[in-house]
Amino acid sequence: MKILVTGGTGYIGSHTVVELQNRGHEVIIIDNLSNSYSTVVDQIEKITGKRPVFEVFDLTDKAKTAAFFQQNSDLDGIIHFAAYKAVGESVEKPLKYYRNNLESLLNILDGMQEYKIPSLVFSSSCTVYGEPDELPVSEAAPIKPATSPYGNTKQISEEIIRDTAANSSFNAILLRYFNPIGAHESALIGELPIGVPNNLIPYITQTAAGIREQLSVFGDDYDTPDGTAIRDYIHVTDLAKAHIAALERMAHKKSKEKVEAFNVGTGNGYSVLEVIRAFEKSTGEKLNYKIAPRRAGDVEKVWSETTLANNELGWKAEKNIEEMMASAWKWQLALEKK
Ligand code: UFG
């Protein structure tokens, strides 16, 4: 299949391009490089032996996006990653988030409608469930009011896709990611946090590498066995493979509804302290950390019910937490060499 991957030089996008090319699909990347580097395309070529087509422009540019679709009206599917994703920044600059994340989606949907492109995979998030009432959280759980403009763009995007698909020929699959971590086994691509990391795993690896002095564990008074918050961490390569399963489901006409949503997690929850222990065990490094106050806006605990994704997509996460930590550390060491 000929697949457009928006945001294809980003963290999850680049790993997905690798898996698509490994499966023999033809890839076109569009990225504006706002939070990634063009050298990622060289790395993808090193891993797969194939260079994806790469176009640099901003998908909020309606004219450029329309011109792209006119020239590529034979696409078999689109995986739409391109979006801003920093929760804290979205609170400070909500319009930046609404404009970027929603206008780009609208321009893509225009193209899909006009040229009858059959399939869309959309990057959604477990953030749509907020603090779930039942765990593990299933796709049938209620959508809770968003706690950040970033989270709201994911909820609104899901609604826009549902409304548009209801009156168009395309199918869509919304993938609700839990916490993607780790890096490709080659350590040629991975997450490139710019500045001080917000997320747990890059903060851990940078602390172990001596770039940060100490990790703060945000809260040890949650209602969890060790008091620290629980998440469902998933290896980025496992996550990438879920996108291929979603595209192939639509291509083989196996969708049961025009728009389907699937959780993409492992089904296992780990506390912050358990993650630290897994890191220490799998790398042999000792981590300097302290307990700090809770971080505003954090959910206490969330992990996924994966039965639907397992049964319907025929997909299952394979890598365990220690493999995830080992790959994140290998990537950190590779980054330092660079
Ligand atoms: N944490 C720490 N110390 C740190 C960083 C994080 O203790 O320095 C804790 C957090 O409090 C949380 C856990 O580690 O309990 C995971 O935090 P992350 O920031 O790595 O991930 P989040 O679950 O907060 O956020 C992720 C994505 C967001 C998305 C959110 C909900 O990074 O983009 O899930 O979908 F919005």
C-alpha cells in the first residue's frame, strides 16, 4: 500500500515508518520539522534499506496540503501523527494547540474526502479517559472532560473524524495510546526530548547519564500499593506495529464500524518506583531520585484493557518493562556518542 505518514520524522512516526517499510509498504512522510530532524530519514534508510519520500511543509497550510493531495490522489491510507503534544505548553498556549492540531486534521480530511482515500489511522490518547472509574480501562469507558487543551484536541479530533466519516467513504481507526517509551533496537531512532524532559523515561535516562542531577518522583501518597502513580508503558515498536494492524484491518474490509477505537497498551500497570527498579535491574545503573510533591493534573492510575485490540486487530504488545528500559538506555548512550 502507498501510505502517507504525517509527523513521520517524530518519535512514534519514525518507528511506524520503519515497520511499514519492513512490511513492504510504500511511505510518504510529511513533516514540518517543528519537533524533529530531517536526519531521521537517513536513519530510517539505514534501518530498512529504503528511503521514504519526504516532504517538508506544514499541514495547517491549506493550499500546500491541497496541492499535495492533488499530486498523490492514489494514496491507500493515512496515518496522522503530526501534532503538538506538550501538556504544560498547551495550558499556556491553547490557541497554538487548537490551531495546529485541528486545522491540520481538517485539511487532511478535506483531501481524504475529495480523493476518496479509504483509510485513516489517528493518534489518540488514553488521556480521553481522564481518571477512569474502572481498571483496566476499556474502550467502552466514558470520555471524561479533558484536563488540558492538548487532551481536548485529541477528544475533539476523535469527534471530527466520527462526524466526517459518517458522511464520507473512508474508514478510520482511533488508536488510544497509553505511555509509549523505549527506542528501536538499532538505537538509530528514538525520542529526542528538547530541553528538560517532561516525561518519566527520558528524565530517568538523562539522570543516569549525569545530564540531570536527580529525578523527582511526583507524589508518593496516591492510592496505589507503593503510593506512586501507575501507568501502562508500551514499547514504541509494539505501538508502531499496532498502526500497521489497523491499516491492514481497514484494507481487508474487516472493520465492524466506520470509526473504531482501540486501546494500545500492554494491559499492565507499573508504578513510578517499579519503573525505577526495572531500569536499575535491566541496566545495572543506580538512579539518584527523591520523592517530590504531586504534579498538577496527573492521573493517579491508569492501565488498559487490551482484549479488543488483541482480538480485533490481531495485535499484542510483546516487549516487557525491562526490555523497554534497556532499549531506552541504549538509545541514551547512542545519543551521547553523537
Ligand atoms: N513522573 C515523575 N517524575 C518525572 C516525570 C514523570 O515522577 O520527572 C511521573 C508522573 O507524575 C507520572 C508518570 O511519571 O505519574 C508518567 O509521567 P509522564 O510524564 O511520562 O507521562 P504522563 O502519563 O503524564 O503523560 C503521557 C503523555 C502525555 C499524555 C498523557 C495522557 O506523555 O502526552 O500521557 O495521555 F497527555
